[in-house]
Amino acid sequence: MTTHNIVSVSGGKDSTATLLVAIALETENLQAVFADTGNEDQQTYLYLEYLEQTTGVPITKVKADFSHRIAGKRRFIETKWREQGIEESVVEAALDVLQPTGNPFLDLCLWKGRFPSRRAQFCTMELKRDPMLEKVVMPLMGQGDMIVSWQGVRADESLNRRYLPECDEVGGGLFNYRPILKWDIPAVFEAHRYMGIKPNPLYSQGMGRVGCMPCINCRKDELREIAQRFPEVIDRIERWERLVQQASKRGAATFFAGSNAKHPKGPIADMTALEVMEIANIRQAVEWSKTVRGGLQYDLLIASDQNACSSAYGLCDSEWEPINMLEAA
């Protein structure tokens, strides 16, 4: 019986540490898989190339495809929306924008007619878990072999992860293994240091998490750093908001606001689409990220040097000098 060891990597610190553990243990039949969400920063793609070169472990890249589901939604809109009495202008706007773009994150949101939220974080399942299962894991099942899915999750990340077991059996010869479940953040970066691997340079540029740029769960200061260092990202999200807005029956879709979100002016669900887009769009979120005292005034102490290190994890000393990604490529 063969054991297939599959490590899910995102370019982030935890998944990289998990890969490094597998390498240190001289794990046989080791392969790494990266699920491209389409909402990644270019530095993450370059970092994955760096990981391949320095570890010698090939990284298979997979992408979710929502073409069939978007086609299904078009058929639903053409019939059911009209039967429900949705205004023809809304129907036509949705049909006009509902075309596969090839970008998994955007296509997912167009299909759903909304962005993910903390309460409905469907992005992880749709963009990462399912493509890896469909394209890498499932083809290996049914052959009598053991498949070990190495997952870079830690118990202190969230309440849901706190009670996960280190290893569990899914069925069909598939097991989930979480080797760094009990690790803290210093241990994660110590694994990088021990194996001679530098962390993703985004961690020295104010990012607290790597995997999406931005993540719907990003911190206030992280959003501020993104807007300052990568203004083109905010431009992209603004374009996506307009597109997903057209695909939404409500006529409103904001990157950081689900249907149950609240705002100082009241519950967003009770507002008109125009009101939502005016007060809760990505531009307004960026302006809020620059404030203190609950958004009452702008923070006058915000650093303005885009080249300065602003790591949340103490990676600014010379030992952690960021990788030159142009050289790494």
C-alpha cells in the first residue's frame, strides 16, 4: 500500500511551516498543492516559485471553475427572476455581467451575487478545499492507498479550530493531519529559520494573513497598509464591487459587508442598494481604516513610508530581510 502525502500550501506562514515539517521528517511521496483563488498578490505567486526552488518540492496549482454554475444562474435569472417580478433593468444588468471571467474569486461572487462574509465564509470551501479534493485527492482514492492531507491550521487561530484533533479519518483511505495544531506563532517562524526559508515578504509589509489580498477577515490596520502600499488592489476590489452589484438581486454588493452587516447609520439589510453602496463600499472602508476613536478622527501618526517594514510579527530585523522577489523569480 502506498501513502500519498499532500500538503496544502497558500504561501502563508502556517502552510509553509507545515510543508517544512513534512520535509524535515523526510516524508515519502510528498507533494504540495496550491489552490489559486484569483485574489492573490503577485508576491505570493513569486514566493511559491521561491519555495519550489529552495525546497525542491513541486507545487501543483489548481483553480476552481464556476462556468457551469454561472450558466445555471443565467438560466435561473432568465426565467425565475422574471416570474418573481424582478424589474427588467435588474434582470438585464445581471445577464450582461454574468459571464465567466476565469478569475475564481470573482466568478464565485458573480455566481453567488455577493461577497463572502464572516458569517458566510464560503470562499475557503469553494476556492481551496473543493478544487484540491476534486483535482488532486479524489483521483487517488479507490486504489487501496492511504492519502494524508497535511493541513497548516493552528488551534489558537479561532474557536472552531481550537477543538480540532491532530489527525482524523475522513473515509476512503483519506486522513487529515494537522502537525502544527498546537504551535504558536513564534514556533511557526522558528521553523522557517531552522530550515533556512524566509517568510513571504508580505508579512513585512503589514499583512497579518496571506492567501487573499485582501482577505474579508483582514484587520483595520492591514487594510490601511494595503491601500497605502498596493492602491491597485483597492481599484480592483472597487471594480469587482460594481460587477457583483449587477449580479445581485438586491442590487448591492460590498466587499466587507454581508447582508446582516451593521453600520453606524443602521442595519445594512434595511437600507436601499444605493445607500449601502454609498456608505459601505471599499473606498469608505479604506477611509475608515485611517481613523481612530471609532472612526471619529483621522490617525495623524500613520506612517507614510511605503518601503518601511511594518511587520505584525517582529520580522523587521536584518535576519528577516525580505526576499528580493525579482531575484527569486
